[in-house]
Amino acid sequence: MAEVVQERKQRQNEPFCAYLHDLDALKVQTASRASSLPEFFKLFYAIKANSEEAILRALAPVVHGFEVASLGEIKKVRQVSADIPILFGGPGKTEAELEGALQHNVHLIHVESVHEMNKLNAIAGRHNKKVSVLLRINLKGPLPQAKLAMGGRPTQFGIEEEQLPQAMEQLQQLPNLQVEGFHFHSLSNNLDAEAHAQLVRYYCSLARRWAETYGLSLRYLNAGGGLGVNYAELEQQFDWNHFVNQLGSLVKEAASPDMMIYFECGRYITASTGYYAAEVLDIKRNHGKYYAVVRGGTHHFRLPSSWQHSHPFQVITVDEWPHPYERPSLDDEKVSVVGQLCTPKDVLAQDVQIDQVRVGDILLFPYAGAYGWAISHHDFLSHPHPEHIYLESNAEIGGGV
Ligand SMILES: *Cc1c(COP(=O)(O)O)cnc(C)c1O
């Protein structure tokens, strides 16, 4: 990626700032993961992690489908594929969104509350349809520790486990809903493959028990996303092979042609093949600390600030210095990387030991492909947006998003 950045920098005078996505790597890696899953397990991509069209086009042929959380996301998916399976979840779905979901032929709707069941049943009735749903359940816990937990504690997500009997009773009154199984998405960024496999096992045992209790035929269990990316130690990533091996032993007990298990991963699919690159505009000392100010910042790449971590980066050297004034440089020091916003929260990396960094060099942040641009407040302060570069088999598609 460093060569691509250096080469592109040579073609322009403006300070460099871009997202770069290696679509070939994205396709190969995702296809390999999807095909390594045991039989009856399917991989979906949760598009909120990065819903850019080029990303969805690259992924559509290699994943089983897409998970979405709004009508806007449904439309983005239908833009790239008329028939790929869609799972539709998220709290507070409006009538228009549910209507849209039926119109766009989504595969399953994850209902998040009893009120939502009633609402969807009425809409389905108007269309004379029986709609397939999964009930999203927020478990009592305790669940494995995670930096971001959607379940196992009070949140706005899902039907609480204690309320399941009432929800099941209410379903008797709702002839236009067909419960096909359960949905769980309890945590995000789990790095422990063993714990995650156990969590899936736990979901399966609960779903089996409930199916028996309520006389349901379970066709799907959605075990959510939440497979993690280790931003602190890039060499120590989620152990996919171990996870898949553990799932293998689950097959006999749980998954079968009658009951498929779905994953809907976001971060784990797009993080590692995306990069954010930003040119150093200034280097300064302030009260004994060093700062490198880059073209860009958290309005492009809010992930480090949202997760409150120091994001790893690499210095890409740019030797040209066409200016008549002196080139600032910092050697063998600790430096914090900050952006151009007028807030001390605009920090991408903190107190990182570097050999050398100069104004005009470019900092390359890896693992930026998920929850980067997608969650950032792009127009705060009205600075220019980064370029979006999609690299694909020697062809490249540039341009805005
Ligand atoms: C965000 C989300 C996902 C994806 O989460 P990751 O942690 O990125 O894998 C999956 N399912 C639901 C319901 C979500 O809200």
C-alpha cells in the first residue's frame, strides 16, 4: 500500500488524504472465510461497517447476503443486487421501512419488540403476506466481556429474555408473522475465538430449548456479528481457524439442513483491507509534547476517538520537498497524531515512538476499512473530504462517496 500512496502523491500537489481499499484482498479473504465455515453456517456482511457501493459490489458474490438496519441500507443493497438475501434488523423500524422491506423482498426481519411484532403483522396483513421473522433476544447474561455490549445488560436492543413467554403468547394473535428462529447480537469486537464459539454454542442450546417449549420449527439461528479486530496488537488477531474448528464440533448438535446458523459480521469483514492515509502538515512542540498535524482527522476517521484508542500507523516517506521554506522534521521522539479540527479530541494516535517523521510525509493507518468513514462527521469544519480509492486487479476506481 505504501508504494501506491507514494506513486499517487507524485501525481498531485495538494496535501494527500485518502481512504484506500484493497478490493482484491477483500474478496479473496472473505471468500476464503465464507467457504471455510462448516456446512449449514452462512456468512452475511453487516453493511453499516462500510456501505460504499464498491465494497458491496466486491462482497456480493462472496457472501451469502447482507444485513441492514434501515430502508436506506436496503436500497443500497438492492442497487448492487436485485435478489441477494437481506436480513433487516435494528430498533425503531417505521411503517415505511417495514413496507419497504416487504417491497424489496427481504429474506428475514429481526423483530426487536412486541410493539414491532404488532406493527409488522398489521402491515403484512395489508399485503396479504405471511412474513418470516426472527425474534431478537437480549439475554440475561452473564455474557463474555466486551468493549461494546448490546446484550446481557439493559439496552435498547431486542426483547428481553424474561419477556419471551409473553412475546410467544402474543404471536398466537398474529397470523401474518412466521417465527423462523432467533437472533442474537450481544457484543462487538470480541477477540477471543474460543469464547465466541462458546457463545454460539450457548445461543444454539437456548434456541433449541425455546423451540421445544413453544413448539416452533427452527429454521434459522442468527448468531450476530462481533468478531473482533485487535487494533492494539496487529499481529494478534481473532483466531478464525480455531473458531471454525470449534464450530465444526457444533454441527452435530445444532446446525442441520433444517436449521442454518447465520453470522452477520461487519468489522471482521472490511476492517483489515481498508487504509486511511493523511499527509503531515505541521510538526510542533507544545508544553513538552510533540504533535504531528495531518490533512484530515477524526471527521474522516472517527474510529480511534470512538473506541478511545491510539490507532497504529506507518510513516510513508516522501522525499520531494518543493517549498522554499524549511522542512520540519522530528527524530526519535514520541509524537501524537492530530487532525485539523478545532477540538483537542481530534486525536488519531497518542504518544507513539517514531524514528522520524517530516512535514510532507504521509501516515498510513491500517485496519481502517470498517467504522471509519462510515461513522465520521464528514462536514464538521467544512474541510475537504478524502479521496476514496478502490484498488482492484490493477484497475482502480477513484472518486467521491
Ligand atoms: C452492527 C451490527 C452487526 C455487525 O457488528 P460487528 O461488530 O461489526 O461484526 C451485526 N448485527 C447487528 C444487529 C448489528 O447491529
